[in-house]
Amino acid sequence: MSEVNTEVTTEVTTEENKFDLVLERTVDIPPSLVWAAWTTPAHLLEWFTPAPWKTVDCEIDLRPGGIFRSVMRSPEGVDHDNTGCFLEVVQGKKLVFTDALGPDFRPTGNSFMTATVTFEAHEVGTKYKAVVMHKNAEDMQKHKDMGFHQGWGAALDQLVAHMKKLN
């Protein structure tokens, strides 16, 4: 198993973060590998969608306003195209992306979430934290019901397993 510790639930709910979902774990690979997995299309295709779903296409333009697009295929063969953009890119440490805006910050009109993913060096590898913000309780609950913690956790396990195979 790739995870070093289980999900941390130390977040205190405030008015500002009441529609957020958080996954925080420590994994046993260095931040440079976690970063490469998130920012290299060939790697992202291998881990981004929890099995039995698959990521079949992706585009990454690693800059604020740059496209972040993935196509997820369901076990039934139905493709789901998710297009958004990066809001912030801190080399090796942080990615912020949203589906509320498309490439070059063009509004999409159909937002579901904005995510901040951080990678911090830890004595055993990387402290990984994903904070996914939703505009309302309904969207947050929908994401929870879709299996946010299980799905994002499984994807993180897949990321670690994939990157370990390469080293």
C-alpha cells in the first residue's frame, strides 16, 4: 500500500470553507515525483481516474490561464470531458485549478469545483493535501456522494504505484 498514514481530518470548518472537501495524506515518494505525476500528461493518463474508470486524454499548459483538461471514460465506455484552467502554479509545490474558467480565464458557465493541491517535503516522502472547494452545499454533497475521499484516495494510491514503477 502506498499510503503512509490515513486521511487527516484536522480541518476546522469555518464559514469560508464549509463547502470544501479535503484529502490529506503522507505518501512515500518525494514531492518531485508527485509533481511530475500531476504535470506530465503521459503520467497523468496512468493514475488520474480511479479504476475501473480510465483517463483517456489530457492536456496540460502549466501556467496561470493554461488549460487543464482530462477525459475520463466510465466502465461502460462513456467519455466525460473536463476542461478548466490553472489559476496558480508554484513549481514543485502547488497547483490550483478550476472548471469555472477555461483556457485563458474564459468563463465556462458550468462550474463544479476549484481545487488546490499542495506537495510538501516530509521525512518519509510527501505531505499531500487536496482541498476541493464547491460553490454550495449541494455541489459539495454531490461530490461526496460520488465518492470524493475514496476516489481521490484511490487515485493518489495509483499515482504513487505508477511513479514507483518508473524509479
